Amino acid sequence: MSTDALFHLNITNSAYIIAAILFIVGLKQLGSPATARNGNRMSALAMLIAVLATVVGNDIASWEWILGGAIIGSGIGAYSARKIAMTSMPQLVAIFNGFGGAASAIIAADELIHLIDGGGAIAEDVSITIMASVIVGSVTLTGSFVAFGKLQGLVPTRPILLPIRNVINVALLIGMVASTVWLIIDPSMTAFLIAGAIALALGILVVIPIGGADMPVVIALLNSYSGIAGAATGFVLGNNILIISGSLVGASGIILTRIMTKAMNRSLANVMLGGFGVEDGASSSGSDDDRPVTSIQAEDAAMMLAYAQSVIFVPGYGLAVAQAQHQVRELADLLKAKGISVRYAIHPVAGRMPGHMNVLLAEANVPYDELKDLDEINGEFQRTDVAVVIGANDVTNPSARTDKSSPIYGMPILNVDQAQSVIILKRSMSSGFAGVQNELFFLDKTQMLFGDAKASIEKIVSEVKDL
Amino acid sequence: MFDAEALIIALTVFVLAIFIGYEVITKVPPTLHTPLMSGSNAISGIVIVGALLVAGQADGITGQILGAIAVGLAMINVVGGFMVTDRMLKMFKRSGQK
């Protein structure tokens, strides 16, 4: 290698170290909402440095195609980032994961074409990493697209179970191993394409049996896969910045997956094997329960809130569906003006992805220091006068703590039942995703306010104003 | 030939980076988990580096087109990921902060 080329290589690798440090510090700054925006900029700077270092340090033969791809990609990215509604963030993340996986798979294909064209033998470690990259990338691609389809309502959200899916999955896995061995012994595009096709099919088969309510876990897991696919590409090209950044994303996805499975009362192994989220056929009507509940009107609710000292709002996804975030914030502002303490209790699965509800409330200008997670808020309910549950159900069901026969037993819940009194905004007496009746509704301290969440809160707001 | 030394070094980097990622990311509060996901999405767009490398070395037209597609897909992640994360983080405000 000439001294000039070596010099360039050293500059590139030094720049990669700086980029890696900036990525890590950037992620560290995501540790607090006050520094998070700066952290994100730091990561973006790291990306810029990595790209420039790559361009400077390598002989790039032709620019036309690369520039074309970069401009189109940037345009699509910028457009979707600006236009996406915050309620649709899970779809955006899902489809971006898919693109990341696709990029990894295509890079592996391109590298293999280059190696085959160059003649000569391909080392075993290179063959293996090429296969790892295309397999993880392809599974991420189709898996993410199915997840996107389920979130967007294009694919049925109920679990779709093929009769002999386990047999099919095992057959596909065997085919994948066989084609990998084939590629190692005799490098050819055929073996590569077979493995790719199998991985694409596997991505669909792994996600299609999963119910819509479990999509938060799936997105977190695919997030992790997209990182691991990037790291695998780093092994193919012998490039450390890819390995480091890919691993960071992989770790992040795995942590979020664990948090979500814990919050949903499932094991990680259960998730990894797929086929979860299947309703066990239990009746989900719950309407045969004719125990009496106490129902109230908006003016009574307004009275209770206005004369309380402390209030906790418990938002669920129903709140976002009703687009009632802004009305809730308006009500909170009125109560705070009366000197009442207002906080929000956010369960990890309150939205459609980890932290989703926090973003939806932040969009409605709710200050982040009023948003409390499970551990922070659960001790506070006992000292709270009124808890207002809006569009949340299973995550407030006290049976999860007490009733061993309940399907949700052991799931971490918000201890809403410990508040002095509870107001529940709900359309009807239907049960939640788990198909279990919520014992909270039948407590003496609980008042039901039936109707559309947005309309109900608007009425409460005007009643509080008139007091 | 099989380069065991390079593979071991790559594995070392991989394992250490996973540990660092785990330590750093467990400290991200639940309230920022969505920006964390979209931000890490943007970081997984680092495959842009790989895309540039293979696109730059491609000899035939197939290789060049594949490389350009990979560059485009990675750029969607990079630009879209960082921008949407910034858009979200901009909305997070403390009490009394305008």
C-alpha cells in the first residue's frame, strides 16, 4: 500500500473513532429531556463525520448513481419526517427499520457480486458474514413491512395462524443453513438468492401470527434486528464504525423489547419464538356481567375535580384515538390555576410503541415533568383525591395484583384503585384487549362517565370554568 | 484465506459496543423511548457507510444500481430518522417553559 493510501486510511479510521464517541455521547444525552435534543444533533454530526471520512478515505469510482440515490433517499426521509402525524410514529419507525434491513441485505449482495467478479476464492468468514447480513436484513425488511401493514390496518391485526407453520418455519431454517453451507463451499449468486428469498419469507411468517396489540414488542425487536443487520454488514466489510453503531442500536432494541415484554407480562423467549398474541378464545364481550356501576354526568365530575387537591390523569391509547390530548391539557391548566396538583400516570404500553403516549402528550404541550412512569407514580395514588382514567383499561385492572386465575395476573398495573375516588371516561362497558372485565369499574369509589372522551372532557372544561 | 485475527478483533469491538450500548441506553427514561427508537433508527442508517463503500467499488452496472439503491434506503433512515427525532424532542418542555 502506498504511503498516500495509508495516510488516507489512518485519517478515515481516526474520524470513525470520533464518530463512535459522538454516537455514544449523543445517546447518553438522551438520558434527560433537557439534553436530548442536543444529543440527537451530536449523533447527526457523528453520521456526517462518518460519511465524509468514508468519501475522503476511499476511491469512489463513479458518483452519478450514488448522488442520485442519496438525493432521492434524503428527499423521502425529509418529507416523511415532516409530514408524519405523531399518532403514526410506530408505522414510521416500522418502515424505517425495514429500509435499514433492506440496505444491509443489498450491500451484502453487492459485495458478493464484486467478490465473484473479482475471481479467486472467497474466505469462509467473508461468506458467513455475507449470509448473516443478507438473512438478518431480509427478515427485518419483510417483518417490518408486515408490522407496518398491521399498524396501518392494511393487514388484518388479528393473529394469522397457518396450520403447519412450525413445520414450515423449521423447513425454512434448514434451507437457510443448507444454502449458507453451499455458499461457503461454492460461492455463487444462486445460493445467496435462495437464502435471501427464504429469509424474506421467514420475516413474513414470524410477524404475521402476532396480534395487533403486541406490535410495540415487535417494533422494538425489529429495531434491534436493523441494528444487528448493520453490525453484520460491518463484519462483511471489516468496518468498525458499522459494527459499533449497529451494536448500539441492537442493544437499544433489545432493552426496549425487554421493557415491553415485562409490561405486557410475557417472556422474551416467548417473543423470540413468535406466535404470541393469540387470543385463547376467551369471550371478549364481557357484557354478561350485570353488576351495577355508578355513572355520573360531566358537571359532577367537574365538581369533584375542582374541589380536589391532587389529580392524576391516566391516559390510554383511547385518548389518542379520540384526539383528546389538547382538551385534557386545557382541563389540567384550569385545575392547576386553582392550585390543584396535576400529574399524568403513563403505563409502558399506554401507546402503540414504547414512550408513544409521552410524545402524544408533549405534542399537546403537557410539560414532561408532569409525566410519571409506573414506578414513580404508583406510591402516589393513595395520597391522590381523584384519578381520571381516559381510554385505558387492562393496565388499571386490580385483578392483575390479586386474582391468580385472571389472564393478566402478574402484569404490572397502575394502582388507580388506591386513589380516594376514581372517574372513568369510557364509551361503554366493553372490556379491554385481554378480554377481561376490569374490577376497578365496580368499586364503590369509582364513577363512570360514559361517552366520547373528547366531548366529555370538553363538557367538564366548560363546567369547571363556570364554577 | 480465513483471517481469524481480523474476525476476533471485529468480535471484540462488537461485544464491547453491545455492553456500552446496554449501559448507556438503560439510563434513558421511559418518557424518551419513542425518540430513542427513531434516533437509533437514524443511527442504524450508518449502513450508508457500507453502501458508499460497495457502490464506490462496483464495476458493473448491476453493482452500481444496487449500491445506489442501498445508499438511497440508508439515507431515508439517516435524514428521516434524525429529523423526526428532532421534531419530537422539540415538543418536550418543562413546566413554565415556552
